[in-house]
Amino acid sequence: MTRVLRTANDCDSPRSHPTWGLPPSTCGIVLWLLLCLLAAAATSQTPTQQQLTLLQQANRAFEQALSHRGVQEVQGYYQQAIDGYEQLIASGVHNAKLYYNLGNAYFLRQDLGRAILHYRRGLRLEPGNRRLQANLRYARSQRVDQIDTNAQGALVTRVLFWLDDLGLQSQVIVALTGLLLAWVCAFAHLFWRRPALLWLMVGAGCVFLLFAASALVVHAQHATLRHGTIVVQTAAVRKGNGESYALQFPRPLHSGAEFTVLEERGAWLHIRLETGASGWIRQEHTALW
């Protein structure tokens, strides 16, 4: 485990002249990208003194757990740290470092499901965080259920490799940078008729389209798809949303198993595992991010 660090107006133009206004579809994409940036900026916050005090207390409890040997005493300190970090989240503080600390506390308290849960929540805020990625990999390696990703999911991961390292805000910034560079090259080409400027404009335009589309996909996934993990020791998966249905798998899922939510019916969730297999599970046995 990695040691926890302290927190911390368009006009018509003659055909002989270039069109300076953006096409309506492009205007819509640019507007959406700018709104994403504004929304991300609006989520930044300055912690209050009470929140800073809570953070200090939680970090102190975590450090005390690391320096003691008694099992009960150590578990008590970890619980104090968890309580402090969760109070901070409940107060509106959401950042990758906080979820990293909370995930570590749960892992060292041997709660694998909630450790993975908070590592995943941290990575949604900061996908390129190497410490979160490393700890998530290690926590997954400790699961009872070692579930392999299906071939389609693995292919998507290899083709869209940057999705694991760039969050929505970063993809928006890259897309807008590509768009700006494309327009700069188009303007420069009016004065210096260089083929290189045209190639650079085309390349920058491709970057804009690629990352704008990628950002749209990520935004749609976050808005429509829900993911979760098992947070109890064992959880039976059934063929329907009720205890009277037969078991879908001969063995139950264990703490830390991850899934995608397909449907919700009352107290039951229809889930799909990374292998593509699906079934129904009680919602109280899970936590979503």
C-alpha cells in the first residue's frame, strides 16, 4: 500500500471569402465544452476551518493506527479516521486525495468492498491519479472473485487508452485547444500559403473531433450508467428480483466484486459483471459510485 500523504453572431459571407462563423453543430459542441469547464470550476471550493480541523483529526487517527500494535486499538483508530473522512464528504468536500485516504483506511480495516468503492470514486474525479490506480489494482488483486474483463471491454480500453488517464475536464481542454489551433492555422494560411499550415489545421481539427467525441461519451456514461461494488462478505445473485428465484451463479459474489447497474426494481438491482454475465442482487449488499 502507498502511504497516505497529508492533505491536504454568425454573418453570411461571399463565396470568395472564408467563413468566419462556426457551423451550428460545432457551435453547439463548443458551447457544451465551455459549460463543462464552467461546471468543473464551480465545484472547486475553499475548505472551512471546521473542515480543516476534521481533516487533521482524521489524519492524526490514521497515523496513530499505523503506530500501534493492539488489534482492537488499531481498528478503533482506523474507524475514527473513516468517520472523519466521511464527515468531510458529507459536508460537501469531494477530491481525489480525500477518497484516496478513505479508501486506504477501509483497506487497512480489511473492508475490501468499500476500499475499492472509494478508490473508484476518487478516480472519477482524477482518472490519472497514479496512487489511486496502483492501490485499486492492489485491492482488486486481493478479491476472492477474480473476474476477467470481456474481450469487447478490453478492446475499448486499448483503443481509447487515454480514458484511464484523462478526466472529462482534461478532455474538454484538449478538444478546445485543438479547435483553437485549427482556427489559428486557418487564419495564418490566409497570409502565408504554406501546405504545412493546412496539414496542421487538419491535424488540430482531428484532435478536436476526437476528444470532443470522447468527452461526450464520458459525459453520457456518467449521466446514464451507474457502477457499484459488493460491500458485504458474500452476496447471492439470483435469476430474478426476489428471494424465490433460483441462484444465477453456483457461488455468491464476494466483497469487492464490481458491476454495472442495468435496472433497479425496489430493493433489487439487475447487474452486469465485467465478464458480461448478469443477474439480480439485493441493493443493500452494494454501494454505487
